[in-house]
Amino acid sequence: EVLNIMQGNRSRFDEFHRLVKRVLTQVRWVSTNPSKGGAEIRVWPIDANTQRIDLTVPLDKSGSGIGQVLGMLYVVMNTDRSSVILIDEPQSFLHPGAVRKLLEILRGYPRHQFIIATHSPTVITSSNPQTITMIRLQDCESVLEPIDSNDAKQLQVYLAEVGARLADVFGADNVLWVEGKTEEISLPIILEKIAQKPLMGTSILGLRSTGELKGKDAERIVDIYNRLSRSGTLIPPAIGFCLDRECLTPQERDALNRRCNNQIVFTNRRMYENYLLNPKAICSVVNGIEGFRSPPITEEEVKKFFEDSLKDNKYFSPFAYDGNSENWVNDVNGAKLLSALFAQLSETRVRYEKIEHSIALTERIVENSPEDLREIADQLVRILESGVQQNG
């Protein structure tokens, strides 16, 4: 009925359609037509100039988000006096892109006050709210806790500094910061499949650049992480950092750990890739890559490549290989070794892609040689258990 009335004001009706299309790009037009029950709304996924009403869809046969958007935009456009408009969980009927566009439109009507109930970080960041109120359930009672919106914005800046987003941590109980994207994806697999330890609300996030923790900007970066960890608002506390030991001396590791309130645990091996130097897993991965080589790579070839590489100190620099066949896997530059292996055995046809191939190797080892990852699995369990106990 209200859309039918609004059709009488052609300019406003055109503006209504323009806004609808901004939010829902698939909706080209909306029409109201007489029906036995009074009137029917039809959604046009095609240009109205085609006159193909037979290709339109009744609103009651469309997704619920379309009706919600039509209703909200109608109210916002046609309520001339200042009003309080309540919106409940907009992300439940719209995908994130549509939510962001809807909130951009609503911000263009400052005469209204919008109160939005949401569990979505997309809604919080897109709405640029004047106030934020956290509602917690305590002893069967809802307790409202105001949050300084300026502080929340500052936290978003801090997250951006470390390469994370509010969506990555919002709703988590704790955060475990790890070396990078590879570990961010691989370590939850190891916890689930090998340690059989659920994350239980902990988010594992990769640092933007661990080199910043070791360089001249270390104090600034550590301060940012500490501010995030101490935050009692939208950001859950950090339970620690799990980082590659790289080439740091014990003294350097101790000094860095002190800067981070003794929250850092270093891997026993030089880097995560050192745990992936499993010939069987490598053969499985490379032989599944189209065009890698014909005939297939064998485990003996991979082992021979490793043996030959041990004679070249460039794979150990700045360390010097001591000839101990058991310790080489700890000190070798695993990433450089895998890169050279891919290049040589594929005759430079395939380049080692750190994230893609490391994750594939992790999955193969978890499936066929889980004990190769037992050390790092146990290390992660200790971090999670100690961190959760500290944070209550």
C-alpha cells in the first residue's frame, strides 16, 4: 500500500529505487500491481524497459532481505520528522557488502537516531557509531556497559597497524598472535587434528611483520600489542605470541620476551617451514601440481636433495652446519630450502608459494606423519592452557 502511494510521487519513487539498487544491486526495479488480495509487490531483476513482467519475482518469493531493505528505506525517506529508528541484527538478512551500503545511506539522514542491535563487527565499523553499549548477561540479568566510541576507533587503528581487523577478533575470548598467515591457517589444523584440542573461543592471528618486533620500531609495536591486550572493550586479551626463533640468540630472545611481558614462546626450530621437511609429504604435494615434472618426484630424490644441500652453508647462514645429521633440521633455513627444492626438481617450472604449499604440506603431514608435528602441537597446547588460566 505505501509503495503504491509513493508511486504517485515519481521523483521520490525514482530516488527510492536508486537507493534500493545501491544496497541490492540485483534489484533493478520494484512495482506494485493489483491482485485479488489488494496489491502485489514484484521485484524486477531485469531492466523495466524490457517490459518483461513475466520475468519478475513476487516479493513473497524473494529473499527476506529484499523486503527488509524496502521497508527500512521507505521509513527513512518518508519520515519527515526526527525519529528514533530501531534495527535488529541487520547482518542476519544481508551479506556484509549490502550491510555496509545500507549503513552509508542511513548516515545520510542525520535527522534520525538509529539504534542498532548487532553481533557483527561489520555493522560496528561501518556505522561509525556515536555511542557503543556492550550488553552482557550476568546472573540472568542484562548488564549494559558503555564503551568510549573514540577508544573503539583507536583500537581499530591499532588493529590496522598490526594487520588485523575488528572482524578477526570480535567475539573471541582470547587472541594468540603467531608468525604470519601460514601459521594462522596451519596451527588450528594441528591443534584440531594432532593435539585434538579445541580452540574454545581463541582466535589465532598472524602478525603483519614480525621483523618490526625485532627492529628499531620494536618498542612502538610492542606498545600497540600491549594496548590491545589490556583493552577491556571490543578487543579480547592476548594470551601470547608464538614466533619463529629465526636467528635470534638466547640473549636476544630473552630481551624481546621481556619487552612483551614474557608472553612470547619461540619455536624450537628456526621457522615453521622446518617442520614441513618431510620427503613423503613433499612428494605428495609436488606430484599433485600440474606440470611440475614428468616422471613423478620420488622420496629418494628429495632425500638426495637434502643431503646435497647440507654441504652448502647458504642454507644455514648465519649458522654453520656442524655435520650432525639430527640437528640440521633445526637450524637450516627451511623456507629457502623448500624454495630451492621446488625450483630444481621442477626445472624452474614451479615456484614455491609459501602460504599455499606450506598449508598443503601441513595437511599431508597431519594425515600421514602426525608425529612430525607433535612438538609444535604440544607447544601450542601449553600456550593455550597457560593463557586461558591467566585470563580467567
